Amino acid sequence: MKRILLPTDFSDHAQNAIAYATELYKHEECRFYVLNVFKVYGYSTINMMYPEPGNPAYDVAFNESQKKLKDTIRRLVFAKNPKHTFEGLSKNNFLLDAVNHLVEEKAIDMIVMGTQGAKNAKGTNYGSNAVAVMEKVTACPVLAIPSKAEFMGYREIIFPTSYELPYKKTEISPLLHIAREFKPTIRILHIRENEELTETQIENRRLLEDNLNGVKYTFHSLTNIEPAIGISCFTESRNADLITLVNRKHSLLYRLIEKPVVKGISFYTNTPILVMHVRNR
């Protein structure tokens, strides 16, 4: 049984991500953990003031979170998918701390979350919470869903790479699982800084081919373009359904996120992004 974590702030964006997740895993046995990280008014995490159960302000915030979670789960159960079960979790914590704790405690296989919160800045496609989870939560994959994305299967998947680092099969196992399940074509996109590949890049490309054995894929390249913009334009030109990235130090995603102007391709695309990591367990 798969264990899926669904962070929510009860916004329309979050509800859309939950709908996407339940449709994506429609034919799989899943336990969905619907997580709401709530705040207690009058208390600040900056000065380390944490209210506890029994505190009137805490109890009001907790009960409100629980009520909204029950309403959310009631709608999900109404779909009557016998393969799916749901559990609501209310946590008064930092989002990253709560997510990391639950990933470990519940042995989460995938995090699926909306890209925008209720207060997301106008004009941005991905909010700070989504970017933070994609970057900082490294114990399991993260699937970030833009507000208008609707799951219609996967026909084309974009896999950007610089070929500078080798990809282990364990690192791209979520991509391989999707490829086996939905039979898409994977478009491997190289953002080139030089015309010729180095020996290391050639070897890493060869290893990637070995790991994609049995999967449909093609190679593509772009030159003289900002990676984030290039990936977004290529994705749009292919009308692709998903972008997949491996997040580790010195990787393409790591470099993209580190650029404050770019903040990853997330600001340029309305396509879901799957971020994969090295699995430690």
C-alpha cells in the first residue's frame, strides 16, 4: 500500500492537488494523510512562543483545523474508491518540520501538494511553501501541482539534465514507476553550455540510457538559453504533462533554486513538477 502525504491549507489550490492525487492513484491501494499545519493567533514562532493543548487559543485553532479536515475527508470518502483510505492530521508547527516528521513516522512514499497557498503572491505560479518543500524535504519525492492542472494521464514527461552527475536507478525510481504505469515518452532535455559533451557527460548519458531500459525516451538539447526559461518553453512546445527533476547538491534543480531571480523553473511553468531525491531508507 502506498502512503501519500497531502499538505493542505484548505485553499482551492490545495483541494485541486488532492483531487489530482486521488485520480493519479485511482487504481492503487493508498493511505492518504491529509495534513493541516495551523497557526494559533496571538503567538509567534519567531520568539519561540508555543501554546499547548488546553490553552484556549490553541484549542480554538485546533478544533477549526479538525473541522475543516473532517469536511475535506468527508468529500473524499464520498468518491467511494475502495482502494483509498484517509486520515486527517492537525499540527501546530513549522510546515517543513511537520512534513519531515510525518515522512519519517508514516513512511511516506510521496508528497503531493498545491503550488500556491491561500495567500500566494499574485503573478507567481509556485508559492514559497511549495518551493521550500521541493528543496528541503529530501526523504521522499514531492509532486507539486499548479492550481489549474488536471490529471489526464501522462503522455509526455520532460526530464531536464546537464549530464554532469550520474543518476542512480534509485534516484529516478518514481519516474520509472510512472513510465511503467502510464507508458509515456520521456523527453530528456539537455541545457547545453558547450557544443561538445565531456567524457564525463557522455558516460553519465550512457548510464541514464541503461537505467531507462524498457522505457520510451528521446534526447533533445537547447543552447544559449537560461535553463529555467528553456525548460518552460520546451515543456510548453511539447504540451508535456510533467516535469521531473532530481534534487541534490550541484544538480540542475539545486542550481535553479539557488538563483533568487529564477527560484527554479516553478515561476515559469503551469506544469506539475516531480522532484526526486536519494532515498535513505
